[in-house]
Amino acid sequence: MSIGLPVAAPPPRTDPSAQFRELYLFALYRLFEAGMLALAVFNPLPSWRLDAQTPVLGQGLAAIYLVLAVALLLHARRTKRIVAHTLTAVGVDIAVATMASSLLPAVAPGIALMLLFNIGATALLLPLRQGLAIAVIASLSLAGSYLWNLFMVGVSPRPLAELMMFAVSFMAIAALSYPLRQRVDLTQALADRRGAEATRLAEINELIIRRMRTGVLLVDRDGQIALANEAAMLLLGEGAVGTRELAQAAPELALRLAEWLRTGVHNEAPMRMGHEQFELVPRFARLLAKSDSTLIFLDDTSLVSRRAESLTLAAMGRFSASLAHEIRNPLAAISYAAQLLEESPELSDGDRQMVQIILKQCMRTNSIVESVLGLARRERATAEHVELVAQLRGFIEEFKQTVPDETDNISLVAPLPAVSALIDSKHLHQVLTALVQNARRHGNQPGKPALIALHVYKIEEAPVIDVIDRGPGIPDSVVPQLFRPFFTTSQHGTGLGLYIARELCRANGASLDYVPTTQGGCCFRITLPGLHTLLPA
């Protein structure tokens, strides 16, 4: 009979503990059989007791089988040799069943039926040939018991057809149990593979969720944080450390969640969280259709903003190269016309001074174009020794001529007579112009002129320039975005002034930072490299 499965050696079990568990259950069933036989022989009630042809032998057989069943049960718990144990145990079962059938002829069919289960269980644990051999041995044993009773005792306790039926049943259950075992092994192997794949997928998913840049939180119905990945803990900041309460870790996020649970409408407005003031947009979703748990996705929009800035700056670099040509042509014409006008003998001294201002501003505009091109191409600055006190005095005088606003007051504070630094003087001029222009535009009180001071001093031998105003100051919410390109609070600004100023400082090995003040206004600090900064101290 073919069932589409091989009849050779069975596939190896993927889980050996399952086979030992089956062996233990088989031994436990054998103990139950021995207990039933002992109860039938030693029962004190005459109506429930089975009388053996030889009572002493029957009671002895029941007692010996009970002891052997206990011993086999204990051995099954610690054995590593399944085949040897199974063959020994089924041999004991067959021997006891054969002798019990002769001593207890009234219950011989029941004993044969119990032995039928033992043979089937044995066939599940052994290869096909051994299972069939056990069935043949059991059939021959019953046949031997039948012949013993027939010839030696002279009594036939049951018909020969019954013996043949049990023999066929033993062979059939041994043959059918083997393919059942194969199917069980194949199913177990498939289940183990699927379980291993599911475990690997779960580990991969956990790793992906843990390392993904989007923050992921799982919040239950009570507002407790059940799960959180690394990005979420980073975005939530120090407030989320050591607490599982969402309201305590992120109060604003808890309010957004409560609003979404109440209305079902997402609030797309960005929110700032954590010590780094990340700009986040939370999204909410039910874990399951009828679940009380909520998944919260925290999208860090600053990443998108930085990518957009990189693309924009790259485009600006390409655009500035073509724009420089368009600016230089009219600039050269203006400069050439101013030079011709300066040579005219009819110019008055005042007009000649205005022509000089035009020429100087043409040169300054050309240097700005060169600086922007160098910034776009990431060119290094041409550093030189600059005496800052004299440089700033000249800058203030030139700035006052360029912007003749008598109401604004720009002063220089220099405790030291001379402070030297290494920097590209053109870049320094452009940085100071951007900072002073910002101070004039934003650093004045309403209805009052701007008060701007340039402080030049040293901090641990490093030259420092502070541009300080006495205006209303900068809100704390704006400070993290001060040096971002294209960020501006003015309707007419481009948002590139502070960004280009910082990049020019970096190109010279300097730094530009915002320093909070306690006396009102704001302070931008330029920390420059001093002379001989590469020499050992």
C-alpha cells in the first residue's frame, strides 16, 4: 500500500525532546496498565476480583509487572537510548500479556486490546522493520499461549478466529503507525522551521524598529509607555528616562494623543521636544482594530529640513557661479565709469569723495561675490595677520560712510591696545557687516536708535570679537534655528546672512556663536585663531 511517503529511515526529528516526552508518556501508560492488572488481581471485593487459574502466579505476575512498570518509568526520565529502552519495555509488555492471557483467560481479549495500544506506541518510536517485528512477536506469543492452553491444559479459552483477528490488528497498527510517525515528524520539522523563521523575522523587525530614525512608541489605554525604540527615547530627551508615564515623559505629546483619541483628527503642526529641541510631527494609529493600545510615530522633520537645505545649498552653489558673471559685468561697468568720472577736473571735493565711495563699494561687492563663490566651492580662506583693533576702527568709519544714519551709535570697546589674529580680512569685513546690519535691523528698542558695541579682547589667548546690541533680544524658540540657511523672522530677509557669516568663520578656522546675555539685547561672538596657534604652549 503506497501513501506517497518513503518507507526508508524516518527523517530526523527536529526536536529530540518531543520523542523523549512521548517515551515518558508511554511509560506512564504502562504503569497505568500494571496498576489496573494489580487492582483486578488483589481487589478485596469478590465481585471486582479476577480469579486466576493459579492465584499465586497471577498475583506474582501482577506484582512483578507493577514493579517493572515503575522501574521503566524512572528509567524513561533519564535514558538517552530510546530504541533500547523501547525494545526492552515492549518485550516486558508482550511477556506479561502472554502469561496473563493464560492465567486470566476470562479477560484475555481485554489484555490483547491493551497490548494493541502498546504495539502501536512502539511502532511510533521505532523504525518500520522493528515495529513490524514487534507485531509479529506479539502475534506469535498469543499463538503460543493459545497452543499451550490447547495442548497442555486441554482447554481452548477463545476461538482461533479471534486470535487471527488480533494478529492482523497487531500487524496493521504497526504498519499504519509508521507513516503516521513520518507525517508527525514532517509536520514537526515544518513547524520548527516556521517557528525559527518567525523568530528571525521578529528579531529583524525588532532591530529595524529599534534602529530606524522614526521614533516609535506603544502606549496602552492608561497612558503607559509599553515599548519605545532608541530613536523615540532620543527624541523625547531626558524627560523619558526612568518613567513609563507618557504624560510625564512628554506632556505635549500626551495632550496630542488625548485629542486624537477624542476627535480622530491628526494635528499636523510640528512640536519641539527634548533637550535638543527636535522638531517633531507625531502620527497616531491603533495597534489593532479593536485594541486600546496606540502606536505613536515621531517624525523628525529636521532631517527632512537638513536634506532640503543641502539640496538648496547645492543648487545655490551652481546658481551663484552663473550669477557671478551677470553681477560682475554691470559691476565692472560701474567701476570703470566711476574711475573715468574721478579723472574729471570739474569734480568738486564732495563729489570726488562720493566717487571714491562708489569705487570702494564696487570692490567690496566684488569681494562678496568671490566669497560666496568660494563658500559654494568650499574653498579655504587666505588667512593673514590682522590687527583687530585697527581693523575694526576702519570698519566702523567705513560703515558710517556707507550707511550715513546719525541716529545709530556704533562704538568700539578695546581694553587692549592691539589684538592680533589670523583671518582673511575680506571675510572678516563681510561677517562684521552681516552682524552689524542684523543689529541695526533687529537690535533696537521701538522708537529708539540702535546701540551697537564691538568688543575686542582675548579669552585664554584666543582673540574674540563680540557684536552686542541693546535690543529686545532673541526668543528662546528662535535660538536653535539662528544659523540655519533660509531661516528669517523678517519679511524682507533671505535668511542667508548668519549662515554665510558662520560658514566664512569656519573657512578661516574661527567660530561664530550666539551668547545669551543677562542685561538685555543679544551678543554674537567671533572666536578667532590667534597668532602661532600651531606652536606648542
